[in-house]
Amino acid sequence: MEKLFGLMLLLSVFLLVVGVFSPQKSLFWLPTTPTRFKSSVLYLGLSMVFFLLFGLALEVSTELEEVTPTVQVQ
């Protein structure tokens, strides 16, 4: 799950940078006139959400790996 959130985080940061220079390219799906402010607010918010979800998913998977016992074969 952390791979999905990491990918979405990278995509939102990329679209944030693109939106600062060309809001028409990052907000092509928006029916109203795209602006730098709209693009920045949207993609910065998404970046923060995906960053938090990525961190939570990474923490949960790390805890699960620590709890799982390992079997040593001799």
C-alpha cells in the first residue's frame, strides 16, 4: 500500500511544480479558468495528504515485519 501512496505523492508533487509554471497543463480537467493559486492549493493539499498516508502505511508495514517471527532452518 505504501508503494501506491508513494507513487501518488510523487505524482502530486510533479503536478504541483508543473502547475506553478503552467496551470492549464496541470488542471486540464477543470472546467473553469485554471490559475496558479488553484493549482498550488489543490496539489499542495494532495501532497500533504499522500505524505501522511505514506508515512502511516510505512509505519504499519514496519511494525508488522517486526512482529512476524522468523524461522531459521539449520
